[in-house]
Amino acid sequence: MLHYRAPIRAQWSAVCRDCRNALLSLTQVRSGPLLASLICAALLNACAAPSPRDAARAEREVADTERAFAKTMADRDYAAFKSFLSDDAIFFSGSTALRGKQRVADAWQRFFEKTDAPFSWQPDQVQVLESGELALSTGPVRDAQGKLFATFTSIWRQEAPGQWRIVFDKGAEVCDCAKP
């Protein structure tokens, strides 16, 4: 009977408490490994989608990560800025795509050279996929005097539990035109 529990216990960290209890009770039944494996797969799939509470937590994590990323500019901490970049990050600079962590970091290094930050940003909207793997953040970009001049849109990927790294970033200028 113990051979039924071993493969299930190895995956328990990915299973919610209710499903874990159901799996444990199934291991007590001598229905054969095939049935136990099929039921285990179904329960793991049912647990895969984050609950609304988990989605809200993930959105807070991404918003906090975006704010920490922006703080690297305010603090003039180029090394910390680089630590938020995924190895395969793509940042747009106008119509040019900068590909790869080092190329993005090299292009952004000029923003860290002066004593004062040339701009700042903060998220005002964050959405996370149900899978919990990717997130979008967007918000205003302000010049050194606080005037809104652009917006940003960033895509973040969860690379480890609680660790988000930026994979895409694109800014867009805001129109300074009077509305009719």
C-alpha cells in the first residue's frame, strides 16, 4: 500500500489542502496505480487555477515588484535595476527592440549616470493571468518635475515563487493636446 503514496507525496506542494486530503484518502483504497494516477492528475489540474485570493496576492506582488523596480531609478541603483531584468527581456526604445538583459541594461545605463533621476514611474493597473505565470503592469511616467509625459506597459514573468522579472517593456508618449 505504501507504493501508492510515494508518487503522490512528491507532488503535494502543488496541491491545495482539500485536494491533498482527498488524495490521501484515495491512497488507502487498493484500486490500482492507474486509477490513483488518473484521479491525482484530475485533482492537480483542478488546483492549478489560482483562487481569487491568490490572484489578488499575485497582483500585489507584481505591483510591489514594479514599485521596487522604479525605486532603482530614484535610488540611482543601476545594479539593482539589472536584477529585475529577465535574461531574455525585450525593451522597446522607440521602434527599436532591445533584446536581452545586457543590451537593455547597456541602453538604460545612461539614465543612471546623473545625480538626479530623469523620470519616475509607478503602476496604476496590474493584471495577472489565471496561470499566475505572467502579469501586465501599466501606469504613468513623469519627468523630473513631476509632469506626466508618457505611460509604460510592462510584462512580468514569475520565474520562481514570489520572484517576478520583467520580460517586455514599452513606453508611449502622452498627447499634450487640448480636448475639444
